[in-house]
Amino acid sequence: MIIQDAAFIADSLGRFIVEHGPWTGHRIHLGYGVHTCNDFHEYCLSYRTHLYSLLLRDFGYSDISGLRILDLACHEGAFSIEFARQGAVVVGIDGRESSIARAAWAASMMGLECQFRVEDVRNLRSQGPFDVVLCAGILYHLTAQDAVLTMRQIAETGCGLVIIDTHVAPSAIEENPFRLSELDTATVDGQAYEGRWYPEFPAGVSDESKMRDYTGSALDNEHSFWFRRRMVEGCGFRVYEAVPEKHTAATFVGRL
């Protein structure tokens, strides 16, 4: 058995970073005061981890031991790891191998048995069944067609609860830090949705750079669609609660 201490974890982390590169966003406590990266994103992560735990409790999951949770676009694994730490059976998927490698390594360092897979969230046909699906930070990185398809496939996983944390298109814009388009309409299977287009990458970025340098962006689509109208109801879910965070973001919960 390997006896871990702060020096061992820090040395292992340093060697991993040399080989695979640094963490880009998820600050995970590996133990003994050692974290995967600095505290730049600490508030965002701690706020959302607490919010998701509250929502689970509000909807009947006060004890998540043994709960089957699918974490879509899990990035570097912070939410998956926290759920697993509480005893849930977690599968985290992400389209970038580098993110999955970091997530899997961090979980292994903590002795947690998460399942991390390199998969596209737009292809969930083989997933499930799950009790809960976390859809955080991904819908607004998809086209309108792909976002609706993803929600329909989430319903097919058989989950009882989906937590959706996403940017939404504001009705009016005073400042436009996200460079959103004017209000527009996207039509999916005959249903019109109002929203705004969001540019995922600066002009001229190579495909290699998109995968390596823009880990918080889409995999391949140049523009994504931020909905105004919630399309969740039309995909088989009943929306029970909405928790606005700021004018472009919302967290809401749906049940089948």
C-alpha cells in the first residue's frame, strides 16, 4: 500500500502535469491541502457543488449513496468526484481526452471509483439507466438541433431527475461580453425557438487548437444557440423549479 502525504501528492501532480499539461478550470482538493490548480474558479465550483446538492435534497435524494448519476460534459471531473465522494455511482463523459485523463487521474489519487469516458454528449444512445443526469455547462455550447437532441436522449436514459445549469439568451442586452447575436429563431422539427447565437471560437482557430486550448468550448460547431424558451418540457420533462443566477444564466430541474 502506498502511503500518501502532501509531498507525495504534490510530486505526483507535478509529474502528471509535465506529461499531460495543467488543469484548466476544475480546482479539486486531492488531499493534504494539495489542489489540482489555483483558486481562480473556486467560487464557481463550490457554489455549484453546493447548489446541486441542495437540489438533490429538495427532490428527495438526501442520501445519494448508490445513486446512479451521469455527469454530461464533466470536464476535469470536479462534480463527478464530489458525487462519488458522497457514495454515488458516477459516470462522467466528455469529448476531450485531455479532460477525461485529468478527471480519471484525480479520482484515482483520491481512491474513488468513478467511470470516466471519452464520449460526445450528442451520442447518449448507449448510456443508462441513471437516476439523475447533471447537464451543467453544455447546452449553451450546442446548436439548437443538437441541444434538443441531447435533451431527448437524456430522457431516453431513463433518469428520474435532470439538473440543467445553462446560459440562456436575455431578452435585451445592455452589455454584451459574450458577443451574442440579435434575437433570432431556430427551428427544430417544426418547432420554433427564440434565442441568440453565440460564437464559440475566434476566427481562424485550427481544429487542433480548439481541442487543446479551448477546453471550455464546443467540440466542433462554430456557433451555439442560447435558448430563450425552455425546450425541456417538449423533450418529455416537467420543469419543477427555476433558480435564476444572473441575467444570462439559469439552473432548473426537470422530471420525467
